[in-house]
Amino acid sequence: MTERRIPRPVQLATEVRTDPGGSASHPEPPAETASAAKLEWLMRSLEQLRGLSSTLAIPRKDKVPTDEFRDLHYAANWPVLMAGAVERWPAVRRWTPDYLKAVVGNAPVQVQVDRTADPDFERRMADHAATLPFDAFIDRISRPDAGNEAYMTAYNSAQNAQALAPLHADLDFLGAYLSRDADRPHGMMWIGPRGAFTPLHHDLTNNLLLQLVGRKVVLMAPPGETPRLYNDHHVYSRIRDLTAPDVLARFPKLEGVRVHRVALDPGDALFIPLGWWHQVSALDFSVTITHTNFLWPNDAYATYPRT
């Protein structure tokens, strides 16, 4: 397997700007406002300190024992790319579009459609849900010009459990990190074309992404950068794409934010911890499985403030 290296964090700019300190003559803000401002200051300051490190990157590891994964990544809220973690699974070598169609056939599946014309397709997932025969969906996303128009996402997983169940025979299980005691122990499947795109957001759980078919690129920013990532609603950002050519002009607080770039190849697994901002681009026809059924507590979503 060709060795790959995760580059050091990409700087969107070399300067990290801070706000000047206030004066004692300024009127004291209400207690809740002061608390929110202090939290933002603390998060920004801690990220500045982390930025002093020349080695603070997302590591690439070939093997990660259970205790190391728990202590250095799960509990520490730090990502890790586990290269080749599932490369021996039958799905990695078998799951071509033709094979998938032969196994699942024309079973009806729920997918996301008509995404290109709606810049808020991710926020309005329910509006873009449609039911198609699985083989027709695969033909649709296999076209060279398929782009980001149709995608089967984790949002559709509950509706697709029965149709996709025959594919489970080609999967193994990462028992070193995951529990079988879950509603969907085989995870949530993403199937999409080259050009499929998930905009910038964070999740309310720890996630393990298993890349089975095709390649993807994941851009990630730590939770401490939240004050500068224009989080306007729920888990979403006003920023759709960190690589847009005008992103700094439109969103000046991004200046200096450290963004990690992770390239996923077939057989790789990526741990995305709770609260880490990420966007995902597919470079090929791809199949990915997301797991949230870890051996350790993963229920922070239960106390998420609904504001």
C-alpha cells in the first residue's frame, strides 16, 4: 500500500487576529453576554496556543490498539486516520456499481435528489428526499456528469436498512472500537457520485468513517474554531465550502483558522470527534459507512441546547 502523509495544518492566512482588550470605563455587559464573550475568548486563545505547535496535525496510523484509540483520540477529542483499517474487507474489492446493482436489484431506496440548484440542500434534507429503484439510482450516479445532484446519505439510512441488508455479508466489524449492541451495528451508508459534496458542519456525536469504495477529501477544523466559523443555525455554518475562491472576502473571521486536509483512500478509516467541523468531497464514485456505535459513551446529543 502506498504510504500517504497527512500534511501539516493548512493556514488560510499567516496572521491570527485578536480583539483589543476593553477598558474599565466601559459599562459592564449583562451576565449572560459576559459569559458568552468569555467562552469565545477562551476558545480563540486556546486555538492560538495550539497553533504554536509545529507537529499538531491529524496523525496517520496503520494500527491503533483499543486503549490508544480511547485515550489519545476518543477521550482527547482528536482525530486519527487509520490507514488500511478495513482494506481486507470483501466490500472494498467487490463493490463496483454493477455488483451493487446485482445484489440489491431494484429494491426501493430513499436518496437525496435535486441538490445542485439549492445552496441549502443539506439544511433542507427532508425536502430533497425521494424514493428510487436502487439499480436506477446507481445508473444515475454512475454517469460522468452526475455531479452533486443525487446522493444516498446517512439521513436515509433508516428507510434503506432492509434494502441494503444483503450487502452486510461483504462487511467485517471493527470490534476494537465499536459495539454490536446498536440499532444499526453495520453503520449508516453513503453512496454517491464523483462530485458529491457535504457542506461544512459539525456533528453531535463521535463518528467513524469507513471508506470502502472510491476516494474522498475531508477538510476539518477543531471545535475551538467555532467562534470564527459562522455557525448560524444548529450544526451548520454560513460557510458552505472552505475552498471557495472568495471565502475570505465573504467571511473575514476565517483569517488564520487552521484547516486540516485528510485524503481518504479505499480501506481507510477516519475518526471525526464530536464537534469537529468538516466538509467532505468525493473524488470518485464512492461508498462510505459512518459508525456512531462506539464502545464508550456517545450520547452528548441528548443534552444539546435546542436554541
